[in-house]
Amino acid sequence: MFLFLNLIQPIAAQEVELEEPNVEITILVNEPVNDEANAISMMGTTDSKSVVIDPGHGEEGSPGYEGYLEYEAMWKLANHLKDALTESGATVNLTKDTEEANPSLGERGQKAKGKNLFISLHSNAYPGDESINGCEAWYSVDQSWNEDHAKALAQKGSEIMGNSNRGAKKSGIGGDNDFAVIRNAVEAGCPYVFLVESGFHTNAEDREFLQDNEKLKELAKGYAKVICGIFENAHTDVEEMIKNLPAPDDVTLEHKAQVEAARAAYDALTDEQKTFVGEEHVEKLKALEERIAELEEEPIEPEEPGEEEPIEPEEPGEQEPTEPEEPGEQEPTEPTKPAEPTEPTEPAEPTEPTEPAKPVEPTEPAEPTKPIEPTEPTKPAEPTEPTEPTTEEKPITATSNYNFLVIGIAMIIIGAIIIAIMHRKQENTM
């Protein structure tokens, strides 16, 4: 038994000695190895990288809400981002020299010429619903390789601000989704162009965050980390840029900005990163640049005038002129004219009586009755200017006056006949 115990004791001692390395490892893991100065350097290096930061808006016409002014907060955020990227080795420029300045969108975008990355900083707004919050990042529809980078910027912003992640959005598809500053920066040949909306200043929580300078510093470091990650993996983007370009025989001057962007992105790679870019892509890029140079040197030949057929004028008879519309909605009705008087028929001439035989002179002839003297016809009344004769009123015309005259003459003739008959009767009685 004694011998057995002596054999066990060395084994137990060996097990205790094996546990000591575990203690040492635990101590090493718990030792602090990072501080704030080393935090940015761990993001990656941006040596020889050039970045342009665009603080949105200016003093004149700046958006704001409840005492918040966008241009003031974005100026602070831009300078904090500049400091963080400068510490990582990048060369950083702002699009304006003072907080109050407000350059045009064209001037801001042109600052991206010859630079590796352009980022425009803004805060969003929606007064119709103050509950809406969140971060979003915009990229050009012509730079598809930037979609994942825009997603990373939006996600990092929402993580730090504690609001919703609104993701990546395309600019350049028309309507309100077309930011001129993005378009101008892309046309300047910059390969990485973004516009970031950091929260909604119409939302109380987002607005409180944007008015806190220390929180803006934290947000700037988050954006700087994403930017450094873009440069670290830039070789994959360069290959995609070159693949998306047309073949050298099909390239036109419209592709010049895209070719320049691919060249800028490739030149910004480290020597180690360039080794990951396929040789066929590098050769294609060189061929594209040569073809662009040839196209710029080629003179633009004016079109010969004989190539275009002259437009024959239309015959005058083919197109009928349109009659002008008469004024007024309804045509005026013409007043009805009074009926024209019918011409009176001439009266029949009276038959002349036969001459009576010479009467025997009576002893005492009776005195003949005097014939009825015809009355003078009344003068026709002067016609008054009728306003508008109706069917009930008949205007006085010359026909009626003529009828009176005929009647008078007829009465005289009848009277003469009666007198003659009476004389004949007297002669017969005698």
C-alpha cells in the first residue's frame, strides 16, 4: 500500500504543474492592449488616399427645425471626420473654407476631380411625421460597385445613433432621386461618391444626437472606419469597374468619366492590392484610355448638307384653313322683316252708260237731286319708325289709301247711274 501511494503522488504533482499555463493565458487576454490613439490605426491604412468631405448647406437658406440648423451640425461632423481620416494617413479636403459658406452644387462636385472618395454630409427631414428617423446613404446609379459601401455607411450610422437603418439608395434615376452634387462628383471622375443622411432633424431623438458635439465625434469615427474598409478592399471594386466598361472598340467619349474613375481607383491601390487585380483588366484599362485619347484628337466632321433631304413644303390645297370662330356662344338671331305689302289690283273700269234719248222738255221739270260730292281722301299718316312689327299689328301702307280713292270714284259713278235712271223713269211717265 505504501508503494502504491508513492506512485500516485508524482502523478498528482504533474497535473498541478499543467494547470499553470492556463492561468498565464487568462492574464494575457485580460490585459488592455488598445487605447483611443490606436483605435483608428486598427481600421486600416489610407496612405496616399485623397478624400473630399462636403459639409452640406451654408448659413443662407439652411434647413433647420426647433432651433437646429443643418449647416452648423454638418460643419462639425465634417471636421471630426477629417481629423479621423487624417490620423489614418489620408489627405483630406473640405468643399468650403468656412462654416457659413454655401458653394454651388457644381463647385462642390468639381472638388472631387482627381480624388479617391467624395462624401457629402447631411441630415434628413420630414415635418409631416416627426416619428420618422434613421440613416441612409446614397450612391450613383452609374457606380454599382458602391451599393455595398453605401449599405455599410447607413448601417454604421444607425448603429451609433441608435435609430433605424434606411439602407442604400440610388441617385440618378429621375425625379427627387437625383442629387446634383453626386452627379457632378461622378462626372469629375471620382470612383467613390456618396451622400449620407445622418438621422432626421425633425425627429426629437435624432436632433438631440446631432446637437451633441461628443456624439458627432463618435459618428465621425464610425464613418472613417467604413471609408478605410473601402480602401482596404478596393481591388475588388477596381475589377468590377473595369468589367462594367465596354470593349475598347465600342467605347465613346461618354464613357470618359467612368474610365477616369477606374484609373483613379487603380492608382490608389497599394502595391499588394494591385497584385490581386487581373492582368487582363489592367490591359483593358490601358486600351480604353488610349482609345479615349484617340477619340478626343479626332476632328469632328461636319455633316454634308446633301445628306439630309430637304423638307418639302405642303401643298396649299392639302390643308384647309380653319374658319375663325364667331365671337359669342350663340349667334344673334336676325329680326324678322315685316311682310312686304302686296301690290293692289287695279279696279275694273266702269261701263259707260248708254246716252239717254233726249227728254221731252217738261212743263215743270223736277229739280234733280244733287250728286253726292266725293270726300277727299285722307292723307296717309306719316309712318312712324316701328320698333319691330309683330304679327298682330299690320303697318299702314299705300294700298289702303288707294282703296279709299277707288271706293270714292265708284260711288260717284253709281250716283250718276242712279240719276240717269231716275230721269228715264220721269220721261216714261210723261
